[in-house]
Amino acid sequence: MTSRRKFLAGSLATTGLMTFGRPAPAVLRAAAAERSDQERILVVVELAGGNDGLNTVVPVRDDRYKAARPTLAIPSDEAISIGQDTALHPAMTGFADLLQQDRLAVVQGVGYPNPNRSHFESMDIWHTCQRKDEVRVDGWLGRYLQSAAAQFGSTDPQALHFGEDKQPFALMSRQVRVPSVGSLEEFRLLGREKGQFATAVKQLADARRAPSNDLLGFVQSSTSSAIEASERIEQAAMSDGPSSPYPGNRLSRKLQTIARMINSGLKTRVYYVQLNGFDTHARQAGAHTSLLRQVSGAVSAFVKDMVAHGHGDRVVCLCFSEFGRRVQENASEGTDHGTAGPVFLAGSPVKAGLHGDAPDLGDLIDGDLKYAIDFRRVYASVLSGWLNSQAESSLRGQYEPLDLFDV
């Protein structure tokens, strides 16, 4: 029996393959459906700095929330209601649209035991699933990539980190090299003609450059496969643009570039981007509004782009931050480092809606929220429920997955 999800997947794939108002041949539609099942993609959006979860997924009916935040509390008549006395920040209209379309899962109260309020240490914990007293040599995604390398079957990079930030520890692996790409311009080199491009890559591979050059390191790791992969990424720069507009912000440009890579046929399975600025210790309201508008609008546009190009059932976005903020606002109209917060999964394959209980503001630990869901359970859900991988080795332990996907 064909499930509703598979029926919709087929419909979306058909829509994405329309040409001149006529459906594509049945063989192409079948190929698109098969590809959707076998070549799933994960896009990770890291919200660096500690996103204020209480002003993101807002307990609008809780008087304790309003009392703790006399200047920062989001008024209930401005927030976007999503049920269960819960609302989204008013800037998050893109996420509200995704929720309306059954394409957004909100996992509440995500954290870990004995939380660490250092940005660097907490992010390392999220990246490696290990504490500082354990030996950290690779990340959870790096371990996944290593386990999946034998079945990858392509010269394209298994994963790409896109942006000018330091490559996240999550992608580190003992065997799989992941390139960090500042922009597609880095791959254009001498021009768009393949002969010139290959010559330039070979010259780069022989050149002596700084060891910190991630692009050069990737090229030097395997010249012949790097040429093929680089040509494929270069082709992505020349591929058709988005079928719908993206907001004009930095995260949108990163996700739009990833969309072009996916639309070009690149076989990469994991993409990783970062958005900084969530460390809102002072005058939080305006900065946080801008950041949430950027995340919500960019991810919504990206998901819409994927659906329009027939990739809707192949791509899932994971949005997380290293910790939340304290319940009580500080004297500078900001919030300090806290503990638990929400995690978002966006895309057609997710089970939309709220997952887990809302944080209990009457049951705090030293003024901080208690976590209800270990972040590694979210990862386990992504690994086993989406990437069809054994989660235990990637997470350095066994964690019960959540029911987050409808595939």
C-alpha cells in the first residue's frame, strides 16, 4: 500500500520535473522517487552563541515567564501561536509557514546532564558527544561519514562545510577529509572551461601553500578525484538559480549556494553552515529578532526551493545551539548563559509539530531550565531514522531515538 507520504513524494517529484507544462516521462519520475529514498541529505545549521530558547519557542501563557522578563517577554498578542499555550517569536514567520505545511518539527527542552556554560566546551560536547575528560579525536558526523564511506560510491566530497568559520569539530574524522569552502568563487580559478579548470587544480596540488588552507588540503588529498569533485561544484555555480526568492541575508546566501549544489546533482550527503551572534548578554531584543528572522526566513526559503526542484523528500535541516539562556533577564536587558533549549528539524520528511514537554518554569535548577531530552537522542533520530545508519558508534553510546520522521 502506498503511504500518504510516498504519494506526496511522488507528486512533488513529478511537479519538480515538469517541462513546458507537461509531465516528465514515467521513467524519470520513477528515477526521482528512487533517488529520494537512497540519497538523503542532511543540512546542519549551527546557531552559535547560545540561542535564547524561551524567546524562540515562547510560553506565552505562563505568568512566571512574564515576571522573569519584564522587558524581554514576548507579548502573547504579538507571538505566533502554535498551540499548547506555546508560540513562536513574531519574527519567525518562515518557521510558522513550515509548520503550517507540516514541514517543521520543534523538539523542546533539549540539553544534556551536568550542563557546561562555556561556549567552547558546550559546543565541543554537542559536536563530539563526549566530555572534556574523554579523548576527542573526531565528531559525531565525522564518525558517521567514516562508517558510510564504503557505500558512498562517488568522487564528490561526502560532506561540505560552507562558510568562513573554523570547520566544526562535528565533521572531524580520522579517515574522511571534509573541505571547508568560503565561497564557490574559490573553485572557479582560471575560468569555467573544464580544461583550464583541471589544469589550475593540478597546479594548485603541486604548489606549496600554507597548511591551514583547507581547500588546498582537500585538493592535495587526491588530485584526480578532487578535480572531478571541484568541477562538479563549479558546475553548481553555473546551475539554475532558485525557483523562489531568498531573503537578503548571509545565512540565506549560504543555503542558496547549498541548494544550487544539490540541484546540480552533487552527491554530497552532509552540508554544514553556521550563524553567529546568539550570545545576547545585552540589549537582546533587537539583535535576537534579527537573528531569528534570518534563520526562519532562510531555512523556509531553502525548504521551499528543495520542494520546487523535486528534492523535498531528500533533504532535512537540523538547527541547534550549544545551550539556551537563563530564565531571568539580566540588568542589561539581555540574558546570560543557560542550559536547555529547542532544536528544529525542517523538511517534508519530518513529523511536524511539538515534540517533548514545554520547559517547567516552576522547576528550575539554580535559575536554569532542566533538560528533558538528551541532544544525543535527537542525533540518534537523525542517524537511524533519516540517514539509515547505526547511531551507537557515531554517538559513543546508545540513545533511544525520537519519532521525528515520517518516511
